[in-house]
Amino acid sequence: MRTPYIAGNWKMHKTTAEAEELARSLVRSLDRENKKVMIAPAFTALGPVKGCLEGSHILLGAQNMGPEEQGAHTGEVSVLMLKDLGVEAVILGHSERRHKYGEQDDLINRKVRLALSHDLEVVLCVGETLEQREGGVTRRIVEQQIRGGLKEVGDLGRITIAYEPVWAIGTGKTATPKDADDTHGFIRDLLSRLYSAKVAEDTVIQYGGSVKPNNAAELMSMENIDGLLVGGASLAADSFVPIVRYDTGS
Ligand code: 13P
């Protein structure tokens, strides 16, 4: 059984005080939920938000990290610094890192392996652009990103895959649950080929891209959608809490 896993990626939003306020409100509202929940504030708010999450089951995530433990890497934040703040998970390979900051699979793979070697959980993001989707190469792109991101990764126990079609991020366009589920099914088959049927069966695959309270349940009702990676709607308790509490009615 895969535990439903809902994560909020706060991206480049919120001052420390705003982040703390939202974190406290989520702790109050979500403490009795038995789903896995993670929030990923900006680096500057990680320490203060950790304080708010004390005693709660909500996991603290980072949105990125540097590819080395330490050294001359101006502007980067290292895995050791994240661990020092009590971070438990890290989002890697997000499409905004890939497309706005030029991150490629090799670099992402170095980060994935470094994070795992320090016992962080990893949410590895993959997804095609609109042009790639229209060109009919969605599966090829997703396969390339997964093979590249997971190169030399033997154990997927701490890995979650997030399928986020780039054209659905922040645009209000969601992949239809069926389209998303098709790609999720493809990803699960790929994991089965690369690892084993058991690993494929156990790995959580999140969907991300314009997830809102009104589409969460339908997305989560699909066979291969095990979780959600939420951007805009994770910035307020009013929208994130109902997403976490989605009810598929089954
Ligand atoms: P939106 O939910 O704002 O479309 O963002 C999705 C996302 O990129 C989460 O990582």
C-alpha cells in the first residue's frame, strides 16, 4: 500500500513571519490527518518553520540544494546546512530549475545521490513542455529524465517521483486525470523495467500542475496517482488544507 503523499512547494514566496503563520495554521488543521504531508518553504524560512513543526507529523522539505557538501559555490545551500536545520526532504529537478536555471539531468543526478547519501528523502520532478507534448515525445522525455536523475541510484526507498507537466504549472491548465494517470502508469512500468515490479509497486508518484481543492479528489482517485505536489494552492491554509483532506468518496 502506498501512503498518499501531499506536498506544498512554496517557491519564492513568503517572508519569515508569513511562513511561520502558515506553518502554524497547517499544524493546527492537519495534525489528525493520516496522510503524509510535506511543506517546502524558501531556504530563509526553513529554520523558523522547523520550530513551528515541532511535535507535528508534517515533514520539512527544501526546494533545491547544491551538488556538493561544501566549498566555493557562491549562492548555493548545501545538504549539510539543510540537515543542520532539520530538513527531511528535498525537491530536485523541478521544472523551474530545469527551464529557468538550466539544470540538466547530470547535475540533478549528483544532487539526488548526495541527498540520499545524507538520508534525505527526495522528490524528483519530471515532466514535458507543451512543445514536447504536442510533438508526441512526452514518454521519451519523462523516461530520459528518470533514467538521468536516477543514474546509479540503487534503492528507491527514499525517492518519490513527481510528474509535473510544465504546461500545467501555474497556468490553471491541469492534465486531465486520465492523461496524468497514463503518464503515471508509464512511469510505474519504467520503474518496473529499471528496478523490479515490487519497487514500481511501492514507489509513490505525485502529480503536480494547477492542483486545486476542486480537482484533488478526482486526481487522487486515479490508480497510479499517489500524491500531489502543489504550488500556488499551497500558499494559503484555506486552499492547502482541503487539498490534503480530499475525499475520493471511496
Ligand atoms: P502550481 O500548483 O502553482 O501549478 O505549481 C505546481 C508546482 O510547480 C509544484 O511544484
